[in-house]
Amino acid sequence: MRKTAALSVILICSVTAAFAQLPRLLVAGGNKVFVLEPDKTVSWVYQANAGGLYDAWPLESGHVLFSTRCGVHEVTPQKKIVWEYVLEKKRGVEIDACQPLENGNVLMIDSGNNRLVEVNKDNDIVVEVLLPSTSEKIHWRYRLGRKNRRGNYLVAMLPDKIIEVDAAGKLHREIDLKRYGKPQGQGMLHSFEVLELDDGNLLVSTGFDGRWLEIDADGNAVWEFSKQTHPDIEICFAGGAQQLENGHFILCNADYHTTDPEQQKVQLLEVTPDHKIVNRVLFDELAPLIQLNKEKGKNMDYIHLIGAKPF
């Protein structure tokens, strides 16, 4: 993709006067997965029976694959579960990611057991890779993970690392996000997602830190979207990211810990490589269309967009 000059960071506030039409998106967040149409209407909503819904994928069959705190599930457009891998719901169990693979397996991040696994459709674990961790607290170990084109695995390891390991558990690469400057946003690095781009660079979401960084093979940050590049956008949590065929990025910005609606007024952005915002989805646009989440102890309804993919 097009690279910016050195990140010394130039303030770029350009927004197109007339927003383009969004692609059709499958969106995950909170305890829901839903389809957002190009006209920003919602055509389909699936309410999961568990929270922690960080990852969702549209399948070629028209089905939807998504992860919840205790498992991974495949549902039809008619909302029938046709496959699932579910762990016993108890303390110490947490699934934080899923990915459908070309070989028919499903990749999962099993944080409770410090591992990533590939599971086949017979629910057999056919690959198991033990992962390093810096936390005794399960919820603070990992977030999303992806299998890359080399057959290795990229994992967002909390609080501030991206690692690449192979099927034997050998560490091939480690990126320390602290090297890219002091935390911004809410003041805390929180490795959320790592996405391998077509040119081999990595797009990393830094969570509460509020940045999306593109990192090249030498570890240089060659692109950034953040409060520094766009001071007019309130970023509360740099969540899921996806690159479209036209090179644009879909960036999700929301977190259920945030109680101030103004901090997540903009839930989703479509951004070009040269930093132009060509579309955005606002809280107020989505609120009438999906059943809002009610969190005990909060004085507001919230939407928690954490990831989106073209559907």
C-alpha cells in the first residue's frame, strides 16, 4: 500500500465532502453479530447467548462463523446453529478469536489454556500450539489471532506484543508495541488485532491506546491512523480492522467499558491509505436499528462494534 513519510506525525484532517457508499459488512460486537447494508440499514441480527463476541466471519455458504467467550459457532441465515465447538462454561474458560481456514479447519485462540488450536468439523483438535503469556489473568493474555500465508500464526498478545509462531511453537517474530511511542488514547496499550496485508506488512490495532499502525518487515511504522492524525475523531478503542479490495480500511472504534457516549460517537470508519475518511457510521445511526446492550451498573445503552468484514 502507499506509504506515508516519516511519522513525525502530520496532522491530516481531510474528509471527503460527500461520503461514498459503504460495502455490505458483517459486524461483531458485544453479544451480537449483524449485517450492515450499504445504506446503513441492518438486515440481519443474531443475538448470541454469551458475550465476548470479538470475531465473526461470512462464509461462502452464506453462513456466519463467530466466537463467543465459551466457543465458536456457525449459524445459517435462518439462525440455525449447524456447527459449534463449545467449552464447558466455567471459570477459567475463554475463547477470544476464530478464523475459518482453507483446509476446512477453524483456528481458535483458547486463552484459558494458553494455546491456539485448529479444530476440524468433527471437533477434533488437529493442531495445538502453546503460547507464551505474561499474565495469570486469563482475560489479559491474548486477543485475536490469524494464520498467515506462510502457515504460521500471528497473535495479539496482551498487553503490548505481536508474535508470530509456527505449528511447532517456534517464535519467528516478536513486535514490541512500546517502541512506537508513549500510549495515547486512554493511556494503555492493548494489542487487539493483527492483520497481514497483501504486501506482507502488518496492520495492528492497539486497543485502548487508540492507534492503528501499519508495520513493515523491518519493524517500521509506515502508516498510522490515530487521534494525532485525526484530532477531530474521538477514538476510545482501536478495535477490529479490515482491508477492502480497493485498499481502503474499515476501522472499528468502540468499547463497552466506555461510559461517555461522546467517546464512541463514531463507531466505524472507512479510511483510504492517504488518510481520507470516505465513510463513517455513528452511534445514533445504529441505535434505532439493533437492540442495545444494557450493562449492569451503567447509566447508558451501548453499542460495542469490535470488528467488521465485507459480506
